Amino acid sequence: MTNHWIDFKNADVILIMGANPAENHPVAFRWILKAKESGAKVICVDPRFTRSAAKSDLYAPLRSGTDIAFLGGMINHILQNKLYFEQYVAEYTNASYLVSGDFKLPGELDGLFSGYDPQKRSYDVKSWSFQKEADDSIRRDPTLQDPNCVFQLLKKHYSRYTPELVSKTTGTPKEKLLEVYQLYASTGRPDRAGTSLYAMGWTQHTVGTQNIRTMSIIQLLLGNIGVAGGGVNALRGESNVQGSTDQGLLFHILPGYMPVPSADLPTTAAYIEKHTPKSKDPQSANWWGNRNKYLVSYLKAIYGNNATKENDFGYNWLPKLDPGMNGSWLMIFDNMLKGKFKGFYAWGQNPACSGANSNKVRSALAKLDWMVAVNLFDNETASFWKGPGMDPAKVKTEVFFLPAAASFEKEGSITNSGRWAQWRYAAVKPLGQSKPDAEIMNDLYQAIRALYAKEGGALPDQLLKLTWNYGFKRADGSIRSIDIHQVAKEINGYFLQDVPEPAKPLKPGEAPPKPREPWEAKKLLGKKGELVGGFAQLQADGSTSCGSWIFCQSYNEKGNMMARRGKKDPTGLGMFPEWSWCWPVNRRIIYNRASCDPSGKPFNVKKAVVYWNPLAVLPDGKMGAWVGDVPDGPWPPLAAGAEGRKPFIMRADGVAAIFGPGLKDGPFPEHYEPMESPLAQNLMSRQLNNPAVKIFKDPAVKEDILANADPRFPLVATTYRVTEHWQTGVMTRNTPWLLELQPRQFCEISQELAKEKGIANGDLVEVASARGKVEAVAMVTVRMKPMKIGDKVVHQIGLPWCFGWHTPGVGDAANLLTPTAGDANTMIPETKAFMAGIARKG
Amino acid sequence: MEVSRRNFLKISGVGVAATTLGLNLDPVEAKAQELAIQHAKETTTICPYCSVGCGMIVHTQGDNVINVEGDPDHPINEGALCPKGSSVYQLRDNKARITKPMYRAAGAAAWQEVTWEWALDQIARKTKATRDASFVPTSKIKVKEKVAGVEVEKEIEAEVNRTMGIASVGSAALDNEECYLYQKFLRGLGLVYIEHQARI
């Protein structure tokens, strides 16, 4: 999230789309209701009339998988009716940039952007670049009139998204579309804020990244980023999925969103050169310019004294990807099915139910020699060998089940969706012989380390050179049990030697400071052994360590910031700066400098996140400071001239990207149909699907089939969650109170479809896709309605994905139905829109 | 002193008791039932389910969790919990929890209980054997190079030091420190196939 849960109360309009917080984040919904009490309007757009819809002022249905069409229509409405926040758009976004004259829009190329190569299924992005001035700076038109400027291209692109065409594609009645557009666009005024709440309803599509991009463009047009009650807010589904992403448990990133090294970058210098954006604009902070400090400090954290300048800080011990190699989820199970893995760790996860196309996942598990499953409860993954259709005698996979402790049986921090890292204490000892996950990791590390130390093997140094100083040591030097505070401190980072304060650049005419007298103490940024105070203090020469730069400050010399329980709320906006700690540097609303005009005056003075006080006197005698939330950097606002900085400090050019040439499937979002759709032809262009997605169609893999516009599977299907269960249900299906409340798989269908199929409420039905079948109880409801798509009537159905065969009598996983198809940029599986059929059983 | 809501309740509770005593000096026969949590230890925690991050108080007596409820001082949930949060107590008082390591041999039809020592030794040996057998020190890749001002593509043998035969998934259910430790451990084994819930 750019903002945080309590901040919802500050919004004037709340758009819930691709999420259902009343059901899935029920306690946070109170902040939405608080906003309503203060007069805010709530909009809910969803294929189904959800619990969130029931609490909304305005509900609009849409066909699952058509969000870009819906939101593209909103962009068109905002531009045609001049409802955008002009100053914000002109000064804080790349709307004024001129794009290459070779660039062509999908309206001109039958649904494709310029540069497409159908053989490679990818774009040559040369024509997506910006025009340059003689001094290499980007050519701009501040009046936003040039036909090649981003603003005019945006206008041209979305002029195709007329309410009529959008309505035909999405199935949303035209008048509902306009009602939503008008209400949400009302937040384009400086004194109004609109917030966007989304979840997996937006991400789990082959156009997932572009769904969110579309909303980001809307938020930028309306000036809703950086302000209280605004932002683009992912309502994440798991207590620490924010933290597990921050800490780099993914194939493509190290902790702190640092790219995983690739083979074409053999040295830290090459890595830094490639991954450090450059800017000649003196008003751009270009924060990723600090990449070198974060990389070297990470290497010093994991390799300690073994990382030296001479060995390039151990950089080559880090495993590397080939350039372009994809190790993401769908690829793991595709490779596993093809016998490429012998071993597999399923640590706190149940892919046999959570993985799209679960039959493929389950078949893949049977190809393994061995698997380690770590969990609180037995589940469909650990016991896959005795699941439906499996003959245990034929499954050769050895499985080890290691029992883990529950969250309240150990100590540590988790990061919520608003980036708040909160500390948890151990209330009791782990149950039975179960152990905290960190202890299991320690045990495994020590056991494997001992084998390598004794027997040698493939590059033992990769493991042996890791630091592992986390607590009480046995006589042989191994760690008996992990002191989790030591890990938290390693993540925060240390000064590894005395680091002097850097010399401040002198202003013209300023006298240099007096040299230090021999009896005066050196002025230090930090002393050897001290915890680093914040990431601005990290160094690139190996004098600091930091496991995850965005977590630098979380546990410093002032103590464990994540354990704080202060209740002050000085702004009254609910930021609670002394409650726990949030990354980065306790900034509660990111991009907050964009909430002020270039002079530092808040656009909305009644809800000022930050403001510039030119009269504040700093300790060094300088004047001027930001007041309120921790600002995005201490520099004065833009109008201050050379010392001022643009607000979007993580962008090389300091402004937000309405035109986004960094994505694989286009610099503007374009509507494409899901890989399985009721339509044989896209109603908006001749390009049916996202042209840049990877197609899985190995004839040897029987599970990899798609059924587009197939009369056997005429229903648009989607999956979702229920309040009483969580994820695949491993914890909640084993919680008797919850299982009693929500006891088995069901499928929601409209009254019209029920009539057509002769299904009554409570009947047992079989839901089938081209890949699998699921038994469910029919729930005939008015919450689902048939829709008119083009000239045909389309029915939608939906079912929760929290069930699995391991719990007797509840039914099996909804993901047996979903396809192996991934987003063009992230490869997140498309599990929110696929085609199915339904029939009454028996 | 800052008075938190919980402290306030405690203080006012004492106040009410004192007032009652002041007004009524008759011997009191009927005693209110003691609260089950009166002598319990309180530990604060954060809910393990969705990402709202609701504060909770876990009441324990010895090794038993006797109650879990919302933390009224927590600024997000202000004491409220949803059905999942309210049932966290049952994650402890639960017969389905696995409390001993288990092993399933190739072709076996059932789990068997094993010791930690044996399981860890077996996993360590298998991890090492698979790593050693599938470790790739170098890989042939294509790079672009400028030769006399002209960009040419050439194939090189680049150092990659990765383990191709093992993959890992998980987990957003771990604490931050555990996630960090796990990625460090996995990268120390040379794994590149590292994924978890965030991708799906």
C-alpha cells in the first residue's frame, strides 16, 4: 500500500474493485465505515454483489477480467470532461514528455503497440522511448498540447474506450458506468481524495500488472497519490506477505527489491552499472542512485568478514540467473512435472491447493525424489501421495514433515499491508516437539554445514562463508538456538568500522570548516559495532552491513522500533508515528511530497500529510523543514530551485509515470480478453489475448489446455475467499469453530442459470473446466446476475478456494479448475477469470 | 502518565470497587465469579491471518493458552477481531496439530513418526547430494560487446554457481526475520527457484 488501513477514514470516495474487504479484511472495513460516517461515498465494482457491495453507496457489476476496459473508460471520461488535476498532472507526472514519433497505439495497429514480434511474442521497445534534447534531457511540452506528448497520446488511446464499447465488453450497464466515473472523478479537486482498494481480483489475471497501472494512471490524473485518503492500496491477503516480499523470498529479487544478479553481470561494478538509474536532472533525487550502498551492505550482512574488497564482497557466491531466465511459480511446477527437480521444500505453503491448475501441481509433486513439508497441520501437499487419483504404491517421493510452531509460540515481526512492521512475543512454548521456523532453519543449516565442512562438495564456500552469529554457541561453534533479535539487528545493519561524517559540499563563497584539532574527537556518522540509524547512512565501501535496506532503522540504537506502542497521533490523520515502525524510515504515506504544491503548501490544508515550514530552524542553523509525516527526503520543495526535489524520488526522473515504457505488454494498459473467455473475438480490437504472455502448450502436458469460447464451458468463473477461512484453509479447516461456520465447498449461481440448468438451491453440482472437476453445493442467489456481453447473454459463477480433500467431507480445491497462464510481467496465474460448465449431480 | 484504554479500565475498575465498598458495608454473600483470565499472563501478538495486522492479547496459564482476544490499545482494530482472529485460541487447543516429525517412505501408504535428529540428518544428506549432483558452476550465455565501436553478440561461459535440482516455495506465514534467514539459507545452497505466496 502507498497508504495504510486507518487512512481509509480520510477518503472522500473509496473505490473497492478487485477486492472484498468486508469479507476478507473485515476489521479494516471499520475505517471504510468511519469514512462513510464523515460523508464519504463508497463504490464497489465486482462480478458479484459482495458483502462490500452491500455496504457501498454505489455498486456496478462487471464481467471478470474486463477491468482495463472499465477503468480505461474512466480515463476517457476524466480527459474528455477535463476533470483531471491539471497542476499535479503537468508538474508531478511524465504527461508533458514527448514520445518518439515512431510510437504507434493499439488503435492504429489492431490491438498491438508498435514493435511487436509475433515469433518471440515480445516487443522491441525502441519506439516506446522519449524524445531527447541536445543535452540528453527529455523533450517536454509543458502546455500538454503536442500530439506526441504523453498526455495527448493517453487521450487518443482511451478515446476508443467509449461508454458504449466499454459496456458491451464489461457487461456493466452504461448508466452505471457513468455514475461510477462521475463520482470517482469528483476527487480530481485538490481538496478531495479518492482511494483505490484492490486485491487478487486485480492481480490474478494475464493483464494483472496493467489492471493496477490503469488505476495508477487514474490516481495520477486526479492527484490522488501521496495524499491522505488517497493512494493505490493493495489489500494483501496474508499477515506477512508484505514482509516476505520485502525480504526477497522470490526468484527475481533480493531483500529490499534488489534484482537477483544475472550471469551477464560478473562483478558488483557491472551489477551496479546496470541497475543504477542515472539522472542529470539536478532536481531529481533518483534514490536508486544509492543501489551500490544497498548491494554491498547486503553482501556484508550475509557474508560478514568473509566479504572483502579483494573478493568483490563475495558477490560470486550469490547464485545467478541466466539473463531472461524465469524461475517463477508456474515455471517451477512446469519444470517439476518434466522431472527437472529432485528435491523440493514446501515451507508453510500448500501448493497442491493454492497452485493454479492443481492437478498439474499434484502430478508434478509425484515426480520428485524427496520433499520437505513444514507446517502446523498435515495438508494436501504433504500428503499428496494419498490424494484423489494417486496410488501410494506408485509414488516414489519420500516426504519429510517437520512440525512448526504457531505465531504466538515464537517471537519476531510481521509487516502488515500498510507496511507497519509489528513485533510479536512468544506467549507459550511451541506445542509438543514443534519448533519455530527459525529453529528448523538453524537445525538444517547446521546439519548441512557440518556435512560440507567434513566432506566437501560443490562450492562449499557458498554455504560455509555465510555469517550465522545468532545466539548461544555450542563447544563446536554451532548455534544452539536462534536469538531472533540478532537476526532483526542483522537486517537493520551495523557500522562495521568507525564511519566519519561526510564533508558537506560548500556553497560558493562559503568558508571551509576549520580542520579538526588533534584533541578534538572525530565527528562520526556511526561508531564501529553500532546499529545503523537509517539507510541514508549506509556505505558502499564495506564499512556498513544491512540485510534489507528498506528495513534499516527498524532496530537501531534507540531499540526495537517495531515493538513500539506509542499512541500519539499529532496530525489527527491516524498515522500513529510511534506505533510499531513502518518502512521506509517510518514514512506512513509514501510519495507524500506530492500532497503539496511546488512551494510546499498542502493541496488540501485540512488533511495535510506534510507541509513545508520555511521558518523552522534546524540544529545546524539552516532554515526550513517539513512538518508532519516523515517526508520523502529532507530537501526543500520544488520551488526552492536547485536545492528542491521532485516528489517521486524512486523514479530516475522524479515524476510519476503515466507512460510506462518499462512493462512487457505496453506503455499504456490495453484491454485483452482472459486466456479463457466467452468471446471468440475481442470487442475492442483484433488482438484477443495479451500478446506478451507465455503460452504453455507442451502436448506432453495434458493439464495444459485452454478452452476459449467453447460451448462445453460457457460460464465465466472466478474464485474468492470467505471470512471464516484463510488461503487454502490448512489452518482454518483445522479450527473446529471455523469449519462449523463454513463447512464445505459451494458454488454461487444466478437464479436464471439455476432455472436454465434445473438446479435448486442446495443441490449437489459438479463444476468442470477443461482441466478438472470440483463437487460443490449450489448456492442459488441474486448476488449473481447474467450479463449482456456484445450480443450474447453470459452467466458468471464463483466458488471459494479454501477447501481441499484432506479435510473429510468439505470438497476439493477450486484451483483444480484454473489454468496455467500467467501475467506478462509478473507471471501471477490467471485464477480470477476462466471458463467452466456446471451440472446437477445425481 | 499516559493512560491507555486498558489501564483506564483497570483503574476505573478499582474505582468502582472502592465506591461500592463505601456505599454498602453489609457483608457480601454472593461473589461474582472470577474471570478465567484474572491470574493469566498477558502477551501481545499480531493476528496470523490477513494483512490488516490486528493486535491481540494471548492469555496463558503455564503452557496453556486459555484465551485470545483483541488488543483494545491497538490503533487499527481497537479491540475488535473477526471470526478467524477470534478463533486463534483453537490453533493451540487442537488435536490435529502435528507435534512430531513424520516421514513417508517411497511407495509407503502411511506416515510414520520419526525423531528430529533422524529427519534432519536425512534431509541434510539429501539436500547435499541433490545440490552436489545438480550444481552448475557456469552457464553459456550470450552477451553484447562493443568491438571497434560496433555492437556484436558473443557466447561466453559465465559464472553462475546455482543449484538446479532443488526448488523452494514459502512462506508469507513466516516472520520477517525468518523470511530473511530462509532466503539467506536458500541462496547459501545456491537455489534460484525460490518462490512463495506473493507470486500467486
